[in-house]
Amino acid sequence: MTGPFRRRIPTWFPFSRILVSNLLDEFEQKLSSHFLVYFGKLLPLNYSYLDWLVIKLRPIRKQTALTYGLNSDYIKSEILMDTRIFVSFIQFLNYAQHLDFEIEYLGSTAYRKVVFKLRDFLQFQDPSFKPTNRYRLTKIKEFFQQLQTGIYFTSFSDARFQSLVLVPKVQFEKCPTQKFLIAKVWLVEELFYYNYPFYLPNIFQQKLTKYELEVRFKLFQVFTSVSIEKEIYLENFFKSYPSVLNNQQKTKIKKSFIELVKLLEEYHLIESKYKIISNGSLHHIQELTTRNISEGFLIYEKLSI
């Protein structure tokens, strides 16, 4: 870029130095982000016809670093598998990001081979885990064996992952000196370079009852949807629950939802505004209670840009 054109670039232009240096890829990326952020501040993002803008903004928004967090993709509304298995899969993807690895190929697809102690992953899932708990060790071994069946492909919205074998191979061996189990797992390498748009507190990092797990996963699932507006239909949740719930159990579930909403608010992930569903209509409310959320409620993602 020389001559008169170079002189015409205003000195106040925020990316003039990049443009003058002929760094066109960086210029395009920064300019695109600049205008996306501008439109994000200007337009009402809770409208469904602006979902395309929300999707573009999530990867570039300001996010608070969490000591323990979960990166997640947009999760489809129907999960055709056991909830506990799916949660463990999400946790394992986050755990595996910090392991040493080797790259191996199956055909033209690159896979990351990670090696780790099974008990270390269990302690990542639940810091209170004791290595002497043989039942938990057996269950986590079964989980890794199930990873090879391919049941996870339809649970992520990205078509690239749906067409790949995410976990083609799992092996176990005993450490001959210390008697602990070592796992070797092959995961598709592309998973580690994909830009996961959500970063949430690890609300699963403890031993959970059945209803606690279902409540936390439901909120996790709804929060990782495209829209800024997140809808929790409690009536539908109660109807689809695996067992019949009495009034006391329903109240506990409502309290659990409210506690999770407060947690998301503490992490500045949602706005301090809510709506409740009453007789099929939406109503603004100052506070969620076990009495006013019987049909359901809405929360709003805070997209800091």
C-alpha cells in the first residue's frame, strides 16, 4: 500500500497501522469484530431474528476466567442418551484439553491420543472421590467403553462433528507397580480447535442425586441454546421426569432451579431480570420463588461485549 492511498487513511482510524502494514487477514478479522460489537450494542439481541448476530458475538465477547469451568457447544434440545453419560462426556472433553498427547491418524482423520489415570479424571469430576471407591472406578470404566459406540454424534449442533467418529478407540491397562488403572483414549483432534461459545461454572463437579443432576443438566442444556432468551418449562420437565414426583419433590426441584439461576447471576452470565409463565402468558417478575415458577420461567443471557 503506497502513494496517495496510504496518505488518505485517517490517523484516527483504529486499524490504520494494520492496514498500512498490509496485514489484510488481521485487518479483516479486527474490522469484522469491531462492527459486530457495534451492532451488538446498538440492536436488541433478545429478538429471534438477531440470533445470527448473537452467534457471531459469543466467541468474541468478554468472559470472566473461572477456576473451574466447562466449555460447551450449542447442545440440541433432544438428548437421546443417559444424562449422566452425556455430562461425563462434556467433562472429559474439558479434562482432556490439559493432558499431554500424541497425534495419530485413522485414514485421513487426525486423532489425539491422551493417557491418564482413571482416578485422576474421577477427582476432576468430583474432588471428594476416594481412590478406594471400586464402584465409581467400575462405572467410569464402563463410561469410557460406551464412548466408542458413537451415540454422541447427534448431540452437538455442528455438522462437522456429526460426521466424525469422535472416540474410535479406548484401552485400559494396570500400572504394574502401583496397581492403578491407566486409560488410553483417542479423540478426534478437531474437537480441541473448535471455538466453544459457552464457558460456564462446572455445576456438575460433585456427587449429585438423580433429581439434582437432571435439574442441572436441564439448565445447562437450555442455557447453551442459541437465543439470548432462555425458557425453562417446569410443567414439561415434571411430566417428562423418569418417575412420578410428589409435591415435596417438586418444591425441591424448584428450589434447585432458583439456586442455579442465582449462581449464574453471581457469575454475571445472566441479567437481573426474569419472566414467569402463568396461564400460558409471560409476566415480568422481580424475584423467582417456588410459588411463581410452577409453569416455568425465562432468564436472559448477559452478552458482555
